[in-house]
Amino acid sequence: MRSATVFMVCCILMSFILINVRDVEAGFTPMGSLCDEKDIFIGRCGHDGSERCINDFVKKGAITPYSCECNNFRKKHICRCQIPC
């Protein structure tokens, strides 16, 4: 009788643990996944356009990008950056 009770308690605990692990795993995105983000800012790219785009995104309040590409467009610049998803 005692072994049956211990077995039932173990089964219940294991089911709770497995349910919680699945819930936690569902909330995470795979490591290293990046999304493309694009925006237009005032001014030209300058000599270091990539760094300027990163600073523009940070000033805007966005997540700090990993890398950016800057292209001049009239009196503005277009930034294409990769940010964490």
C-alpha cells in the first residue's frame, strides 16, 4: 500500500514538472534568431554609416542592433539593421 502511494505521488509530481517545462520552452525564441528592421532618419550616412544607424536606432528607443547597413536617400539615410527577434 505504501509503495503504491509513493508511486502515485511520483507520477503526479512528474506530470507537473513536465507541464511547466513545456510552458517555459514555449516562451523562448531560438538563440541567434535575428529579424530585419528598416527605418529612415534625417541626415546623410557619413563616413561610418553603420555606426550612425546603430546610434539612431538606440536614440529611437529600439533594441541595439547587431549590424546595420546605411544607404543615402536624398537628404536622409535608410538604415537596414538586424535586431534580436
